[in-house]
Amino acid sequence: MEITNCLEYLSGLVAVTGFEATAAAKIAETFKDYCDEVRIDKFFNVIFLKKGLNKSAKKILVTAHSDEIGFLVNSIDDKGFVGISPMGGIDSKILLAQEVIIHGREDITGIIGAMPPHLMKPEDAGKAVKIKDLRVDTGLKGAELKKIVSIGDVVSFKSSFSLMNKTKASGKSFDNRTGIVCMMEILQGLKDINHENDIIFMASTQEETSLAGITTAAFSMKPDAAIVIDAGHGDIPELSKDVSSIAGKGPEIAIGPNLHQGMVEKLFELGKDICIPFQKMVESGDTGTEAWATQVSGCGIPTALLSIPVRYMHTAVETVNLEDIKYTARIITEFLRLSSEKLEKVLEWKTI
């Protein structure tokens, strides 16, 4: 599948964290022709196996989370206004006048209303509104709305996919559907390549809230090594270079105690060998990604983290340079082509 069409389709799926079942089935259907086996586990992780040629091969896990931020309905008043609880990290400042979709017995479009500036008290003008005080307006009266919407229904951002200047795109849930598109690029790159090791690809769940999907799956699968693909903070004027990366300059490859130094050094080497740009990102503690839970799963899993620069993360207008998805896929594909013997040496990497 062509990268733009793949991102448009996958980012349009609704998979609010903890409620990924419907999207999981669609992701499985999308990937089934590119791998040897596909299954969906109890946590709705979608797991794809690409078998290697070596019967005594090692297992490499490549994972990217499928879930997105969103809300749950927590109240419906008689006038038809809907209260919402956030699922994942959401800044209330981005929500005023935002369109959303309530997924009840049928989908209903609503807007998160904003107080007109004419009516605001001067002392309130510069204050951020709390999410608990926001309401979704669907235009329906309470009695009519309650026939369709119930407490606990999922609410997602309504957003359109936009292609910008041919190489850039904007839309919702690029954190982390860009990672899943990257896995598709890798699978297509491996289609006609013989590789020794078994490769397990996974679209994981509940990353935005608890890391439950990767925590259970990594323990169950016990891979010999893991590569986590996630979204990193793309460069915007307000962000320091220490915490952001430049869109169009390739993925961030993380360095720190959460990451296996041998794998990191090999990824640097491979990127240079094939002339693919990448950026180094120092993560001195918790990376805030699935790498954190993967590394300490079971008896420990050597783990690497590559992050695709995404601007305006956790909004409905996340923006990515499509070339960065391709660059990330190329570097990871080269790593996955390593023989079992070479991979063993990478995993035994020592500083002394």
C-alpha cells in the first residue's frame, strides 16, 4: 500500500486507548497479505509474524502502538450537553471549539463549546479551562440524546487528513499510526528479502494510559530483541532542540539506560552505511514510550527506540514529514536483515 494512502486510512481509524477492538480487526485485515501469520490477542494487540529461514533463529519484536487519545462520556444533562473524561494526556487549551464524534448506538458529531470573549470576565480571559468543566454540544435535547448516547461511550477527535506540500501530512492520531505505517513499509521492504530471524510485528494497545498491551505481549512472546517505533516531538518554535527533532531529517534514535547500547550503535552504523539520515536523542531516564516496559519484561529484553518526528503531538492536527517514515523503515529493515550470528554479537555488545 502506498504510504500516503496507508497513513490516511490508518489515522482515520478510531482506537481510543482501551477501546481498540474494532480498529484491531481492520489493522489485521490490512496487514494479512504481507506476513505469514496474523492474530489478535486478549488485549487486542495485533500480532504479525514474518518467518525467518533459520529454524534456530532468534525472535525480533518490532512494535508501534495503535491507540490514540480521546474521551469517555461521563454525563448527559437534560439540555443535551455531554460531559467528558480524558483518556491519555490531553491539554485542555486545544479543546475549545474542537469538533468531536461521540460513538454511541450511532456516531454523532458534536462540538466542544467555547465562551465568547465578549462574555468572559477579564480575570478569566487568560486562564486555561479545565476539561471537567467542558461540555460537548450535539444540538440534540437530553431525552433524544440519551436514546443514542450512554455513559461510558467513546468520544474521538473529528479531523480530516490533509496532504501538505506533497511530502507532509496533517491529521489525528499520527501518534502513533505513523509507526504502524512504518511497519507496513518494513514489511514491503522485506517481501523479497531472505532473512534468518523470525520477526514479530505488533500494533499494540493502551500505550497512552498504562502500557498494558506491550507489557503483557512482551512477557508472553519473550523476544530476543525489540525495536519500538513511536512518535517524537517535531521541531516547533516553542520547543528546545534538547527535546525535539527536525522534521525531514530522519528518526530520533534514542540513547540512554532504557536502551541497549549494542543495538543503538548498530543502528547508527547501518544508517551511515546506507546513507539514511537520523538524529540522536538523549533519554536519561524513562523514555515515556513502550521501550520502558519492554526492556524489563520477563528476564529483560534488549530494546531500541526509534521515534518519528511529529509536530503538535496529542492534537487533531499532528503533522509529519512522510520521508521520515521511509527513513525509519529503511534503517530498521537493514537491522532486521542481520544474520542470527551478527545479531548475537550485537546483543553481546560490551563497553570493555
